[in-house]
Amino acid sequence: MVIQGLLKYKGIHPGIVLERELKKRSIKQRPFALSINEHPQTFNAILKGRRGLPIPLALRIEKELNFPEGSLAVLQTYYDIKLEKSKIKEISPTLSKLRKSLFWDTNIDKIDWERQYKAVIRRVFERGNEEEKKEVEHFYGMEKVQAVLREGPYPKPMRLQNQK
């Protein structure tokens, strides 16, 4: 495994890549785990993507399999970055800046802000005040807001999905 080849595995848990490599080399998990002084259960959890790969263990595995030093640690870092980015997507606009009355037909705490962005943007720009419009622009970005507003006021039904 060459570091340049790592980019195709970017965002994939290193254990999954490692499991594939062991199968390709016909190496059994349990004996391999014992050979690098690791508990087989811990090693299996890493291979299945249920645990992270600590750097000391990554270095032992790399040495045993003749991988470039740091390659598995880099994969773990890319995977951690992917996890953090997915958490960021779950945020919502600052709800204290949006009146609940704008979303009278749904529970504002349960709106899927990414999936229903068009309806949210249209609703706020049709009925919201300047502070609410600024918050929506800040959350979605000017390009996304302008693209939705260019589509016209009602290209699709404007009603938010009922999520009460």
C-alpha cells in the first residue's frame, strides 16, 4: 500500500482497509493480532470499524505488513475528519433568531434544515424580518439563498413537511 494510493481510501475506516489487506494476503486475524501483541477482540473491533486505530498499534501493524510508516494513522485521521464533518451538517440556524410563528405548521425543533432548505429559505424571505433573513443567509450562504430565490417564489409547494 503506497501513500499515494491512500487517497482512494480517504474517509474509509482503516480497519476495513486492513481487513481487506489481510484477506488478500491470506492472513488470519487472530494469529496476526497475537503476533503484534494485541487482544484478538480489540483487533476484530478495529477491523469491523467499531473502534479507532491508535497510533502505537498502527505502527506495529505497519511494521509487520511492511506498510509505509504512518499510512494507517493517516487513514484514521481522514476517517475522523469525515466523522466530524458529518456532525457539523447536523447543526441548525440559531433558532433564537427565528420566530417560531414563521414555522406555524411544523415543529421548528424537528425541521431537517438541509433537506428542506428551499422551503425554509422561501418562507423566511416571504414572511421574515431582516434579522431572520440575515440568519438564513449566514446559515446557508448567499449563493444557495440566491439560487433558491432565483427559482421564483413557488416553483414547488412551499409547505414544510409536517414533523410535529
